[in-house]
Amino acid sequence: MCLLIGVTAAFDEEEDRCYLSRLYVDAVVRAGGVPVVLPPLPFEMAATVLDQMRGLLLSGGGDLDPAYFGEEPLSGTGKVSPRRDVFELALARAALIRQVPVLGICRGMQVLNVAAGGTVYQDLVLGVKQPLKHFQEAPRWYGTHHIEIHPGTKLAGIFNVSRLRVNSFHHQAVHRVAPGFRVSAVAPDGVIEAIEAGAHPFGVGVQFHPEGMWEKESVFLGLFTALVAAAGGKRRPLEKW
Ligand code: MN
């Protein structure tokens, strides 16, 4: 069976160029899926394109335009790609409504949360007193801070541990968790490190970068195999989100 997993590409507005790290592609392949790299397309195409996929991976990258969660930009907001924002938000909404398995990584987790009605701290320092170093200078494959995984969550089922050391390359964090989602992991400073959708076969967001770690620590491949396994399951009927 050929399980097509759409993987969103980043878009550099200045260089006019789409790109995606090899690490996402190889993780999906190793997990048994066939990655299809999706450039930012007109948002009206999102649902049609998603219908050809069995799963969706929202990759990491820059910041969402805070207008999408009803805020003016604060000085902490970084690089924004309007084309990427509009397409990924449409894809995320379609995946939630159409019950298509979706994994959001880093920025992808923020996209899932905002698509479902949640908000984001434009910069960690705005919401967290004495935050840990969440933008590590250690190599990508190296875990630098712990997360506590909440028991009974999908994430706990995937990793089978309650505490895990993860890498960290973010300056933003989920603020208000979207209706229908729950927190499945937090860092010791209280920063939300994973969320998941309740009434959905597989709607998982993680703040860390498992694609950067699985080659050295195979436990992190579990997120991709869980996505592909869910993608291989029966499609559920449309649901109101
Ligand atoms: Mn972190």
C-alpha cells in the first residue's frame, strides 16, 4: 500500500524559494509512508490536495502572522511567510474536519493550535517567567531539556515513558490551547511541549523536532510510525470542528 503523507515545505519570501529538510522526508520513508512535499499553494486547493493524501505532516519553520490569532505583532515576532501561513492553516483545518491524521512539528504545532482556535505566545518571555533555554546551541540531534508526558495521552502511548529529553529550537509557545485539544507534555518551566486533538484519529503537535533526533535515538521515530499507522487506518466520516 502506498500511504501518501503530505509534508509542507517552507517558503523563503526573500529568496523566492521553497525548501524542506531531508530529515522529514527520511523519517516518513523509514516509518513506511511516502512523503509528498507540498509547497505553499492557493488556499482553495488545500482540501482537494489533502483528499489525495492519507496523512499530513506540518513541518517546522518561522512564525505565524499573529493576526491569525487576533493579535498585533509584538517586537518578539520573527520572520513570517504569508503564503505559507494561509495554505498551512487551510490544510490544518481540513485535516481536523476531515479526520485526516496530522502531525505538527514545532511551527506545525502552532499552526494546528491556531487553526483550531488557540493562541500562541509571540515570544516565550512574554508568557513564561524564567524560561529554560528553548533555542539550544547544541547539535540538532541532541536533547537538551526534559518534558513531562501526561499519562493516558497518545504521546504517552507512543513513547511509553513519562519523562523524555528533547531538543529545542523555538522562541514561541502555545498559549491558549485550542478547544478540542489537550496538553500532552510540558517542559519543567511550564512551556507546553505537546498537544493533541481529542475527537480525532491522530491530531498530534510537538514543540520539539523528532525528525532531528530519530537517526541517533530511534524512540523518536515512534511519532512518524504512529502517524503512518493512523494514515493506514480507515477514513472516518467528516466531523464538525
Ligand atoms: Mn522546548
